[in-house]
Amino acid sequence: MYIGHICGCGHPDVQHQADAPKSKCQAIGGLSCGKGCRKSTKAVLRPTFTVHRPVETITPPGERVSGNNGWKTCDCDNCRALYAELTGA
């Protein structure tokens, strides 16, 4: 599992290109869902999977999620606060 944000279009922030225009969702694969993007500051816990099995541990903010091409999780204050709340760390 990891902590991140949900864009206004409904997709997780890690599925968006960092340099994509804010007027539309552009996924890492280059396709757009056609919905407008608005980054949310609310941190949410998101599931991750390996071979259709859920990963039960939470990846700390700012670290790379293994098994998913190694993308880095958000390390903003809201994500760090939720991580501390959930793990007691």
C-alpha cells in the first residue's frame, strides 16, 4: 500500500505525468481520460498488488514502491502525517 493523492479526474497522482497540462488528465502511458485535473492535498491510503495479491505493508512517504516500476511516493506533509497516524511511526 502507499499514501498519495487522488486527482480531480479520479485517478491516483502517480498515474499522471509530472509535466502534463493541468487542463486535462494525461496518464503516464500518454492517454488522456478527457477529464480535468485538479490536484488534491488530501492524503489517502491506496492499495498495491503483486500478482493479484494485495501488499499489506505501507510504503513510507518519499520511498519507491517495489513491484510497480519503482515509482516514488509523495512525501508532502499531509502524506507524512497520515503515514504517522496509520503506523505510529
